[in-house]
Amino acid sequence: MIVPPIIRSLIRPAATRHSLWLVLLLLFSSPAAQAQAKSAAAKSATKAATDFTLAANGKAAAIYASATDWPGVLRAAKDLQADVQRVTKIEPSFSTSQPAEQAVVLIGTIGKSPLIDALVKQKKLDASAITGKWEVFVRQVVLNPMPGVKQALVIAGSDKRGTIYGIYDLSQQIGVSPWYWWADVPVKPQTALHIPAVRHTLGEPKVKYRGIFLNDEAPALSGWAKEKFGGINSKMYAHVFELILRLKGNYLWPAMWGNAFNDDDKLSPVMADEYGVVMGTSHHEPMQRAQQEWKRYGHGPWNYQTNDTTLRRFWRQGIRNMGTHESIVTMAMRGDGDEPMSEGSNIALLEKIVADQRKILAEETHKPADQTPQLWALYKEVQDYYDKGMRVPDDITLLLCDDNWGNLRKLPKLSEKPRKGGYGIYYHFDYVGGPRNYKWLNTNPLPRIWEQMHLAHEYGANQIWIVNVGDLKPMELPISFFLEYAWNPDRISAGQVGDYTQRWAAQQFGPKYAADIADILAKYAKYNARRKPELLDANTYSLATGEWATVVADYNALLARAEAINQKLPTADRDAYFELVLHPVLACANLNELYYTVAQNREAAKTNQPTTNALAEKAKALYAKDTEIKDRYHALAGGKWNHMMDQTHIGYTYWQQPNADKMPDVVTLPAGATASDATPKSAAVASAAYVSLEAEHYTQAVNAGPITWQRLPDLGRTAGAVTTFPVTAVPTAAPGGSSPHLEYRINLAQAGPVTVSAYLAPTLDFTNTTGLRYAVSIDDEAPQLVNLHTGLAPENGNRPWQQAVAESIILKTSQHNVAAAGAHTLKFWRVDPGVVLEKLVVSPSPLPATYLGPPANAKGVAAEPKSEKGSLGRR
């Protein structure tokens, strides 16, 4: 690790007695804190005595907070007490009395803690930068803070969560991962903990509400929670709340498949408010009432035209149940069970529903409706209502949505007047619906999450970010990234996503193998995103071209790397490593090999090849291994996670999951079957010389004005991608000349017509205009405009959209004519913002069918397609 000078200046000799990489982790992720620290560090670099000793020589600094502070702050302070004990085996004392020790940790919220307020009043703590702010903390060492105390490490918050974040920030710095419970990440023992005296803050979060949605939680999360806690109840939610806060999130939509957060366990909402987690209900559950509550207490149809009195009574009770608990209220309504409203529904009716709901809000909270945070989710067909003119009061946050596959459907117009309630995003890491469920494992590469949420940030959708995380457990890395990126999107650039993954890996497993682990984490998500596991079958990849063989070889190579690291890690790390790294690689490598073997079996059976039956037996063994891998997961940590991998994933026949996994059909030949002399068809097309280029391998990038081309490392099915920034720049009116474009020097084997195929990320037209466009030309011909979204609409039944999300690509073509063989310049022109290019292929005639397209060949040097096994190259 290269340590910048500002960081080196903070290193104290005493600090080398514990894991310095953990002490520095926070500073690496906080440029603002580094800048703040610079002068202080320069002044005190030789004064090691100014460091605060949190623990040393068998003694830990006492922790103090005022009894009048928020209950959630006092609870988190006790978590710090436990965290210090986890790291040092020394439990510090915790008290709400006046401290008397020489060195103490003082924790408190401005306006709620006399201890902190006294320091501010005496000008020993400068709170001017945090007072009145949203969720801000400051941490610094204060000398002689009060009589009898020589030194205090002060953690002061602007509000309840600001203080809580400051506490957990320190816990991370001393080596306690936010995933210590949820992923069994062990704490590295330390004999001493010394905290640099530099003043530290993360500032205000850029996204106000940052949260997760537990959803589609049967059979895995629900089965696990029933066994461990008796159900999805307050005992389970205590762990969820703590995780959210340790990750500096603040918002939760609770599990709703057969569950009702406010009704199942009356302690759950009370506990959420005490912890400091803002509660809501999902996009189709208005007025703080779960769908299950309507099933339990509702009467008549879920139809405001015919049953408005009953519905108002039902919703009123929801607001009464909410009381003073910090919440965001979902407004309007969809059909019962997350279905569209009836065809008779209209904009006027929905606007009346919102007006009636706000009247209830005002009456039950005894304050104007605009003083209670609210959202209106423009999910699926609800966006159509908005597009057709439906409006809600300005203080209601418009929660914009993706297409359930991680592609944003709509963003605010840059020219629109700002809304008091702002805009938010509802995003998906998990989904139940067409073209197919994806629930089993993480299939969400961080570079794509970054690219889409960067769009949201730049277009001003920063009031709420909430993501559907399914069962929570398989989504540890993307959850961490989503919430950290939400805190300050400006702090992680496209080129720093890989650095983030490496820091995350170091946080869980230490620095030694962090780079390798990060690459494995990135690769398995990339491989899974090519085709969700639930969509895989024997026909996904091309057997004839060797594509299947290459895909399986790549996954098995990744598995070999993961297994090798597992053998080198301390035994204490291996449960966490299996959960976070090895299991998804092992399970998905096995699944891909299963389908590849089934494909080989079926092909061999066509000509009665003697390998047919052996391949059938191998496939059956791989299918059995899938269960063995699941059982291994369930046995971790003494069976702590039993049922968490119960999700079915083999044997889909349509969008909904099968009730049980099903072995794919294989062929077994009878004894004595005679092999045919038939030769399998070759996929080669001898005359089809082609050029296949990864987008990031351009010869030249031509920028213009504020518009620049940038690589998006590891975004895409095969390599990286390229797009333009800023994403808010207006479209290029007439591409050509010196307008922004990429140039690729290529050699073509013959003159005549060629097809240019562009492989693009499945970005939607978030501008809701004519569709996003690019242009392409060869040499000096006029650029041809191509629209990504002709005929494509993000809705079930739309075949172009279903194909785009299933294959994680939009493939568009244009026709050109070259006058002569030899060297040419292929130009890809920027037209609209947000277009993400992954690959370009130039071919004079059709190529063998493959899923990923022809492999890149020598950065623009023409090559003949090869048909031998494994010819696709490394991906």
C-alpha cells in the first residue's frame, strides 16, 4: 500500500502496535478529513503524547455519555464498549455519571448532552461546522475538558444519527467490520489502540435517506429467521437496524412477504425508533400499513371507487400506529398485491386519494401534512400516470424507479423547477418477476451500480436511495457500496470502484490478500451478470465455437484462485471468507459446469458418442454437488445460517421460481449403442474475417468542450466500457467533424459491405424523450445515427427489453461500405449522454452465433474466427 504524506504524518510509533491499515481506512475514504487534518498533523507530528490511548497495558479508557441523550446514542455507546472488548479483550467501563478518570471517551449529541454542550460553551469544542446539520459528527481530542480529566476523545453529533455514526466510525477504525455479525467477520486482536488526535468529520451525507428493502424473503430469510428467532420479528430486526447504522444508512422498508412489521411484533417499530432507523413501507403499501394488514383487517375490495370509507379508516389506523416514530409515509395506491390499478383508475381519482391521505396525516399528527416526510413511488405503470399529468404536492418526494434489473427508467429534467420534497431512487439487487426471478446470489457488479447511481446523483435524485436486497445475506458487498456511495457520490469516481472493493476486502480479511480477493469479488459478479443464474441453461453459450468451454474454464480458474486464498487464511477467517467470497464462486462455477456438461451430453447423444453416458453421470454429480455446497453453507458457524441458501435456482421453466430444484434432462444411451460417423458441424465461416474490439481499446478519444471520454473499468460482460462525462451535457446536435468521438484503427480483409455491431450496456432512456442515440462511421463517411431504444419499452411482454435485461446487453447494428481492403478508421460518435459502449464488431458476413459475441482479436487486427475448443480467449 502506498501511504500518502498526509497519512504518514499521522503515524505514531505507538500506533504501530496495532493494525495500522485499519486505523487509516477511514482517512483513505475521507479526503475532506485529510484536508482538515493537514495543518494539525504538521503541528503535532512529533507529539505522540497527543494521541488518545483508547486501550493499552490492560486498561481501556472509560466511556461516558449523558443520561439525557437519545436512547439510541446510549445503546450505540454500549456497542462501542463491546467493540473495544472484542478487539482488546478489555471491557471499558460505561457510565452516564460525571467522569473522573484521567482519559475518557465523551459521547454526546449537541442540545441533548450537557457534557457536550458544556464543552461547546467553554469553547473547548468548536461545533460551528456541525450545529443544525443533518447527521454530522466530529471526533477530536480535547485537553482538560473538565475538572479531573486530562484528555478526552470527544464524539459529538449534530443529531441522534450523527452521534451514532461517529461511534460506529470509531468502531470501524479499531477493526470491527459492520459485517462482524451478519458475515462472521472476525475481529483481529490488538493489545493497544491509539487514536490520532486530528479532528475528523465526514460532513453531511449527500443523499438524505439511504436504505435497504428486505423483500422476496421466502424461503431463505424467512426460514432462517423462523428457526433462529421464531420469525421475522424484533429480535431479528435488532441485527438489521445495527447493520444499517454501522453502514451509515438510516432507512428501511421491512420484509413484507407474509409479514407486517407494525403488526407482527409491536416491539419492532418501537425498537426502530430507538435505534434511529427511519421506517417506511414498500412502494405499494400506503400510509404505513403492510399488505398483510389489509388481508387481516380489511373488508371489501381494495378499490377506492367502491370502498373509500373502509380504506380511509384502515389508513388512519396506520398513521395512529406510526405515532411520533420517524417515518417516510408511502402515498397513493397500487392494486392489491403489487398489481396495477384497474383500467378504470384515472389521474383524478389518484390525486383525490393523495389529498384524502394527506388530510388524514394532518388530522392524526396534529401538524400540517407537509411536515411529515412522504413519497410517491413512480413504479411501473405509476410512472405512466405521472407522464400523463398526475401531480402531487411539492413536498412529496417523487421516488423514481429502475426497471427491476438495475437500469433507471426516468430521471428529473435538468430544467425542472426544484421540488421541496426532491426526488429519490428505488433500485434492485433482487427481483421477482419477468423475464425471470433473480434471488439466489449477488449478480450486481459494482461498476454498473456506480454508473447508474452516478446518473441519479448528477440529475438531482438525491433525497432517497433505497435498494431491494432480497434476503440481505448474499448481497453484503453491493449493500456496503450502495450505502457508502450514497453518503457522498463525489468521493468515488468510476476509476476508484476497484479501489473501493479492495478496501472492503481489506476491512474483512486484512491487507495481505485484499487485492486478489477484490478481483475475485469483481469477477464473479461480472460473470454472474452476463446471465443471471436463474436464466442459465444448456443452450446459453455456444458449444460449437468453444464459448461454453471458455466460460467454464474462466469460472474454474477463478475458483482455483479463491480456494488457494482460503487455504492461506487463518482458520478464524474461513467462515466469513466462505460466505462472502468462496461460496458464490464455488456455487456458480459448479452451476455453469453443470449446464455445460448437460450441453456436451446432449450433443454427444446426437451421434451416439461413447462419452454420452459418462457426461450424463458427471452432470448428475454436479447437480448433487450443488446441494452439498448449500449444505456446507448451512453448516457454517455451528449452523448459524441454516436455510439462508434455500432459494431454488435450477429448473426454471418460466418467470416464477420452481418449488424445488430439478436436475436438467440428460440422455443416457443403451448398452451397445453404436456411434455414428457423422461429424459435428463446425461453427467456422471461412470467409468471414472480422474485427472485434473491446470498447476501452480505442486508438484515440476525441473530446470537445466539457465533454470527455472516460473508461469504466470492468463494466461489461467481457472487459471494460467507455462513456462520456458529464452525463448532464446536452445531446450533440450534429455528430461529425471534431465533435466527441472514439477512433479505432482497423484492418479489413476485403472491400465491400460490412456490418458494425455495437454492444451497449442496457441503459434505458432516462430522459424519457426519443431514446438514447449514438452514431457510427467508417473513415470519412457521414455518421449514421442509431437509436438504442427503437421498439424497446421497460415492461413485461416487450421482447426487446426482456432480451436486453436477460442478456445484459443492447446489440445494435449499422450497415456500411468500404471501398478497399486494408487500414480504416472506425468512429463511434457521442450523441446522447449515458450511452455506455462495451464492444464493437465489424464483419462482412454473419458470424457463428455466440452469446458474448466474437472474441476480441488483437485490438483491431482482423482475424479468422476459430472453431476449436476454447477459442474465445480469456474474459
